[in-house]
Amino acid sequence: MKNKPVIVEGDRKAVHPRGERDNKFTLLRAVGWFGIVIATPFFLWVPLGLIGLAPSIVDIFGVVGLRIPAAITIGGLLLAAIGFHRI
């Protein structure tokens, strides 16, 4: 099923299946940004730890404990995927 463009007051706007508009700040978009905020520190921590500017994640959590930051990062990315699904 293709979205058909609708002409509203001379502007072409795509119609979503549920009639939503792209420019609204919705709760889902806020959830997406929250997910990115959760995942970003761990993305930055890995390269900073590898070059020695911050303690390594392995030094802090240990090899067995790496599942903790990995789970937090994956949870944040899942929230971002859900929040930005319709963008």
C-alpha cells in the first residue's frame, strides 16, 4: 500500500496510515531521543577507553560484567528504534 500525497492549501504533504503529521513532537519521538541519550555515553566510552583517555570498560566492569553496559546500550538503541520508527 502506497501513501498518496494530499494537497492541503497548496502544500503537498504525505498522508500517514493513521493520519499523523511529521512535524509533531510526539511521545514516541521523545522516547527515541531518550534512548539515544542512554546509549551515547557507552558509545563514547569504548574509544576513549581504548586510547587511554578514560578507564576501560573492562577495567571497571570486568569481562563477565560487560553484559551490564551492553544491556544498557542495547536497551537504549531499542528505545531509539521504537521512538524513531515513523520518521
